[in-house]
Amino acid sequence: MKTPIKTLAAALTALSLAAGGAMAQDDPFKVGFVYVGPIGDYGWTWTHDQGRLAVEEHFGDAVETVYAESVPEGADAERVITQMILDGADMIFTTSFGYGEATNAAAGRFPDVYFEHATGYLREHPNVSTYSARFYQGRAVIGHIAGHMTESNIVGYIASYPIPEVIRGINSAYLHARAVNPDVEFRVIWAYTWFDPAAEADAAQALIDAGADVIMQHTDSTAPQTVAQEAGAISFGQASDMIQFAPLPRVASIIDNWGPYYIRRIGEAMEGTWEQSDTWEGMPEGMVLIGEMSEAIPEEVRASATALMESMQSGEYHPFTGPINRQDGTAWLAEGEIADDGTLAGMAFYVEGLTGEIPN
Amino acid sequence: MIDPVTLIVALIIVSTPVLLAAIGELVVEKTGVLNLGVEGMMIIGAVTGFITAVETGSVTLAFLAGMAGGMILSAVFGVLTQLLLSNQVATGLALTLFGIGLAALLGVGYPGSSLPPVPDLFPASMQAIPVAGPILFSHPLIIYLAVLLVVAVWFLLQHTRTGLVIRAVGESHDAAHALGYKVIRIRFLAILFGGACAGLGGAFLSVARVQNWIEGMTAGAGWIALALVVFASWKPWRVLLGAWLFGGISALQLRLQAAEVNVPVALLDSSPYLVTIIVLVLISSDRARAALNAPAALGKVFHASG
């Protein structure tokens, strides 16, 4: 029995030496992605993974990517990030708001690794950048469509957590729905989850039972689409196109397009030109797209929604242009005034006309 | 402001997957086996049920496949814990992790596939009856089966010889063995039954409730089922009550939010868990009696010696 074991050990040693040698020769730039949900959500995480695949396609063998799915927001994330770095990652993308502290803690311990945190604001170390998309521009377009298409004048909104990103989306959608339909009301349910298909389906059903005939979601699964389909309500794809639900209930969608940003930043890191930044791009840069508007939308609404979309793509229109009051009636933006990014980034109030309360 | 009829309909639908998994686990625990793999068996049932529904177009086959999927996974647990005497807690946890991963693998390519509709048991004319129609007659067969299953399990455990044997094995496997009962065989059958129930609950979730396969879609329902069994102090009727409470409060809190009732959302969101636990703890607050009801051999390894 001794001989086989010795042979095996020798083979293993040879193998590991060979592997080590190969790695030394052409060491690819290794990039780790930390996802909050499964890739199979066909929503938020799926779009980030599309970005990762675009990176692999673009760089070929020069870049190696790894990812971890369904990583809980909090201390667990730091463990996952650390593991990726110990396994050789040179750059880490953390793709959910709740990874902010874990990302910065890891960045402090690994100053030579580049960190990119999606939808965050914490940049405690020079090797941490944040990036986000101006989803609220997309919300303006679907709000416009919703305002036109609702017959009950009640729009149901499945919100995730009461963070500025989500509140901004509700405000933008509401403002543009009200602009074309003064009687429209929004009903918001806070699901306190990014991804829980059953809970999202239940929330959609509750909103429909409360009279909503349009469902918007700021959660990641397609479950609300199925409920809307059964109830004859209309819905919008979120993060990914969700085209499988077109033409009804899904009449349009807001799509996140991360690939170009990922390719740019990884390229910069490889060349050594990467600098800390706080990127916030939207329709003009192509980070936010509107999915195909289905035939279910009346012709003239499709035209006006397209015009609204184009006015944002060209940069001539900002969804938060005054006059806009806060929910309590106090003035926020004067006639023609445009919201500054600082206020938008920290938005914690509803605009006038929304009837619910933001949980704190 | 809140329509009680749609609320009750939602309650029944929300509670069914948890109820099915919990009643199965109750029987397993009554035989003295603690299977923490409920979540894993549920999600396997969800994916096998969904795939079968897509491929065959038959809802009946889908539910059977969900049961089979859960059973196969539970058989792995049975072999490991009953024949190879592995630790039940560790094996159960591993089963959950394995089930979630395997389900994700099996389900690749299936999210968003279109499904055959799940037929309702009663004709549309009966569903049109005001109030009673939607509440009593608007559901698919599985929902009625779930409630019947609770009745059947209660009857089996309390009023039949088989039930007595199951409880004896769960109280003292050595005594039951000494009396000549096949401890391992009884436990293995109970484990398979628990797997089938959890798998059916999962299949109901994917095929009837969400009508889609999405990775990780059980999102903790299996753990709630496990907690229900304990808080219901291993009594079938209390499991039913707990599942309805959980489903009812879950459905109610969403409707309170939609109606913009002025209650803190964080409280509403946690209320299904809080209320279910508080109520079940209160009704089983007589500690001596509750302890009496817990299977004494729960989680203990049985090895026929001497």
C-alpha cells in the first residue's frame, strides 16, 4: 500500500508545481463580484452578471472573474470578500447598497485591491469607488406610462427598503404619473427584502386587492409580474427587461446596463489609471435603458413616453425640475430649479401629493 | 378599507406551503427524528414540481414530482441518520444547503417558463357565491388536501394503533425496540412522509402560488415550518392554527400598508413572526404539559444494541 500513496503524493506535488508555474507565467487580472441575490433572479443580480459576462467577453483570457451569489448584506459579506482576495482577486465589485460597510472594512485591510461598491456612498479608503445608475430617470418614463394607463387611478408600488434610492424612484414615478393624470394615487408596500418571490407576489396581490391596476416594483424577482398577469393589471420590468412577460402585463421596463462601466473600470485598474470616483450615470451615458414599449400601450402614449425618454437622453430634461413641494407642503424646488445631486443622493422625503409615510 | 374576503383568500394561499411542510415535519419529530432539512426538501420539491409542470403540462404530475423530489432528498437524510447513524442536526443542515444548491442547478434555464394553469376544484358557479365562494370554493385541490392532511395526522396519532407506535418510538426508541417494533423502519417511513409533504409544499409554492421557478424562492419557509412544529408543541391542530396565523398576519400587514394605516412598517413586517410565536407560546405556556408533549427521544441516535 505504501507505493501507491507515495506515487499519489508525488503526482500531487508535481501537479501543484505545474499549476503554480502556469499561474506565474500568465497571471490574469482577477475580479470578484459579490451578488445579493441569485443570478437566476432575472432581475437586479442577473443584470450585474450580464455585466460580468461582458467583461469576460471583452478581455478574454486577460481577466478572470469569480462571483458569489445570495451573499447576505452585513458581516457575512466581508468574509466572502476576504475569501475572494485571499484566492487572488485584484478587484472586487459589491453590487448592493447593504455591502457598504463590509466593502470599506475590507478595503482598509487590503489597500492594494480595487473596490467598487454599487449604489453606495461610503468611500473611507482611497481604493474604494462607488457607482450607481440614475434609475429615477427610468422611473419618470414608466410613471408617465402608468399615469396614462391606470383606470382605477391607483398605482401599486412594491418598495424594498426605505433608502434614498428607493424613495427617489417613488417620487420620480409619482411626479410623472401626476403630470399626466392629476387624480393618480400611489399605494406603497415596503417588503423589507430585495428578493423574496413569495413575499413579492403577496405584496402585488395585496396592492391589487386594494384597487391598484398598475404594479411597479423595486424588488428583484419576476413574481409580481405573474400576479399582475393573472389579475389583468399592467407592470414594468425592473432592472432586467423581463421581456418574457410582454406584451402584457409587462408594458415596458427599466434596464440596468452595467457592462460598459465594468469594462472601463477594470481596464483602468489593469493599466494603473484607476482613480477613486463616485459615478452616477443614467440615460445619456447608456447605463439606464428603457425596454421595448409593448403594443398594449396606446400609440400616442408610446410617442410621448419616447419623447420624455429622449429629452433625458439628450440631457435637456431633469426629472426633478421645479416647482416641486415636499409632502408637508414646504417648497423644495422653485419654478425651473433643478435638484442637485447631493439632495437626490440623500433623499429621505416624499414629494407633495404622496399620501403614505416613509418608515424610519 | 380592507376587504376581509380577499384577506382570508390570501391567508389560505400564503399558509399552505408552510402548513404542508410543518405537518410532515411533525410526524417526523413524533418518531423522535429532527430533520432540519425542511427548507432543502421544499426547494427541491419546488424545482422538480416546476420542471415537471413545464415538461409534461400536467399539474397533477407536477405535484407528484414535487413529492417525489422531497422524498428522494429525505431518503438521503434517512440513510445517513438511520443506517449510518450520523448526527441529525448536522445532516439536516447539510441537507438544506445541498437542496438549495442542487435545486439551483436543476432549475437552470427554467425561470420564466410558462406553466399550465392550476385548476380550481369547484366550478365557477360555486365560486361566484358571495363571500363563501371565494373563501371556500376558489382553491386548487392541494389547499383542501393540506387541511385534510392535518385532520388525518391528528386522527392517526391520537386514535390509531399506528399512531401509538409512532409516538412510542419517539418517546423511547429502546423501549419500542424491546417490544419488537422496527424503530429504524418506522423512522425511515416517517422521514419519507416528511419529505413528501415538504416537497409538495415547495411544488405548491412554485407551481400554484408564484407560478415561476426562481432560485432561492422558498426564502426561509422551511425554517418557519420547523419553528411552527415546536411552538405548536407537536399538536396538529396548533400547527394549523399557527400556519393560518402566520399566513393571516402576513397577508394582513401587506393590506394595512396598502391602506396606508398609520402603524410603523417595521412592526408590521415583523408581526407575522411575533404574533405567531407569542400566540403559540401562550397556548402552550403550561411548561410541564408542553414538555410532556415533546418526543423524549427527539434527535437522539438509535443503535440497536443488547
